[in-house]
Amino acid sequence: MPRRRSVLLLAALCLVACQPAATRRGATVLFASGADLQSINPLLTQHPLARQVQRYVLLTTLARYDSAMMPQPYLAREWTWSPDRRELRFRLHPEIRWHDGAPTTARDVAWTLSAARDPATGYPRLSDLAALESVQAPDDTTLLLRFALPQARFPDVLTDLAILPAHLLDTVPPERLRTTDWNRRPVGNGPFRFVTHEPNRRWVFAADSTFPDELGGPPKLERLIVVVVDEPTTKLAALASGELDFAGIQPAHASFVREDPTLEVVTYPLLLTYGIVFNLRHPPFDDPALRRAVSAAIDRREIVDGYLYGFGTPADGPVPPGVPGYLPLARQPAPLAAPASARAPVRFELLTVGSGEAALEQMVQARLRAAGFEVVIRQLELGAFLGRVYGPQHDFDAAVLGISGDPGLGYLGPLAELAGLAAAADPASAQRLFADSMPVAFLYHARGLQGMNRRVHGVTMDLRGELPTVHDWWVEP
């Protein structure tokens, strides 16, 4: 391990010494991602950064949240509810065009929602659309949604699901949307046009000079490049050298970044909770006593202080305190068990994403060893991890997962299903299920932590993510 660290440090120093300065790029901004974006298709994507690229860069959503997390018009210029709140009527902007010149119409929205509601598509937030009875597009600028039950709030999913071009995709069967050519050469209608994608290297987007004033006008940047850099040391060195403008940094590196006058540390709240998801479909975690024993053995404060350097809070459930809908629940005590020395160790494989030292997983491993568990840590690249955890076979015992939330708390149902349980649509009932059945040992609620080159201005990062204001970013000349 020390030799590997030395090699990585040498590579990092080489980057610092050899790469060009950020100022040579002009109004092109490089944003680091720890993994490729998985898919640019919003009907298929789990990856949180990919979803932000879809709704803030390449495509548009019907509505979007402001900094106070209130839905505001975007592709839809206005909407009205029926008196019984079972019908939602949208009026769309009439002059929005796809980047191939075709008009964006209500038919595009209707097709996207219909595709998302088809189980054959595999849309990750399908359960959020369960109450949606029908979707109609009476004309090019009118969309009508009807719900089975009155809706208490604006559906969060409509701020998250970016709209797709029906004229390019409506002939593709839902089960083939994962392999359609559009995923490789996407045509959007957002503030940036797709330029190129080099798998596991970068995504390049260029400003759309024709982006309409009604939606904010053309962006101030010339290009946004999402660069795949999975090694934290290399990422940090590239940030320090000016080769990157933005890079997620490890908590241990925050003080180093703060010492550089050209850089700034940006920290912000996230709807992102980390936990160990158990697979309840087979042993050993079909036994609730073992799930509780694992959860009880983990020292969450140790993780927040020693691994996160305080950039996070211990988690006792899936919803961070302070988020609307949070339900405070007392954690159930772990069952009494024989001392670890008096029983055979319970062995299981713990899947995780990465190629580094897995410090978090090793902290968990050490605590569980003392509690009578033999944990085998298996690090995978993102695609392999998603395939094993989310694939039809659910080929895992337990997995460390960053659980990206949404203000409507619609993520609770899919999270329970991932473990092998069915959760009620009501967020309060779902939170009680997590507390009672322990399908996930929650670890901590994360805070975002980015290193940023000070040459970039207009940046706001908050509960919406890293890119909500990318349209307004600008670079000093």
C-alpha cells in the first residue's frame, strides 16, 4: 500500500508540474466526476451527477426548484390545479426547439411521461408516477395530467425527469431504450448542446447560442466538460494545477485546498445519505436479528469525525433532520446475542464502488469483526456495482450505497424495494418500515464538498446539487 501511495503521489506531482493553467482554457470549465455518467438518458439513470447534467445542461424539465426548494416554471411557463387537485394543466413555452431544429411540444412531454410509466422501460422513479392516471397533449403547448387521488403538493418527479424528444425516440420499444443510438449521440433542448462523449474519459457540451430568452438565454460559458477522474489524489493534483475547475474532494484534503489562494472550498447540504443496504432475499440478511446486530455494531460518530472530518452528520434513518417530511423515530435496540467469541463468525461480502483504500469500509469492517462478522470488502467500478446491486438478480449480500434523495421523499419506496421489501407510498409509513425492519444500516448524511477554481463565478451549490446555476456561471476574462 505505501508503494502504491508513492506512485499516485508521483503521478499527482507530475500533473501539477506539466498541465496547462486554467486561464488558458478561457470560458471552458472542466468539472470532475468520479465515474462516467452511466447514461445520459433520464429514463434510465441512477447516477446523481448524470441526472443534474440532464436537467440543467442538456435537457429541460417542466419545472425546477429555486434555492428555497419551491417549484418554478421552466419548460412549462405556468400550471393550474383543478379545484379537487386531481388535474394539473400545463402551458408550455411555444418557441423551445430541440438542437436539431424540431419544436419542443407537449407531445414530447406526454411521450416521456408515458415511457416512464411503462414498467418495460425501467425508470428508477416509476413508483413516483403510480398515482398518475392519464397524460394528454390536446395541442402543442397544453399538457393535461390526471391523478387517481388529490395531490397535496406539486409532484417532485416533474422537477427531476428531463423531457426527451419524441420525434427521435417514439419508434423505439421501451425495452430497447437502453441501447438506442440517442444515448450515444443525444439531441437535447437545454442551454448546452452535446458535442462528444469518450467513454470513461469525458463528456463535452457547448453553449447553445440560440437558447431562448424565455428560459434564460444563452449560457455565459462556452463549454462545459465533465471529466472522469476516479482517483482522489490525481483529482486533487489536477485541481491544484489548474487542469480542473471543479473536483469533489475528500474531507481530509479540505485544509490543503483552503491554503491555495486560487482555490475555494465549497460545502453545501445534500439530500444524500450513505448506508449499508442489505439483501433480504437470501441468507444471511433475511434474518432481521443479524441486520440489527450489524447496525448496532457501527460507530457512526467515529465515521463522521474520523472519515468525514465533520463534513456530515450521523444517520439513524433515510431522511436528514430538517428536511420536510422527516419523522424522528427512536432506533430499535439490537437483540441480545452471544459474545462474538462464543459463536462462529457470520461471513458476508460488502460491495462498494472505487479503486482506492476503502477507508469507510475498513472502519465498518473493524467494528463488525469485533461483533462476530467476517466482512469481505469487494470494490467494483460503478457499472459492475450497479449491475450486481440493481440488476435483476440482485447479486449481493450487502452494499455501501450513497442514497440520493428528493424533496418529495419518493426515493424511500425504491430503496426498500432494492433491499427486498415493499414500502407504503406514504413517507411517514416508509420511515417506520425502515426503523422497524432495518433493511438498511444508515451511516451518515453527507455534505457536499467541492474544490473550485476562483476564476469561475456565479456558482451556487445547495440541496439541488452542484449544477443548478451552471447556466449562469462565468469566467473572469
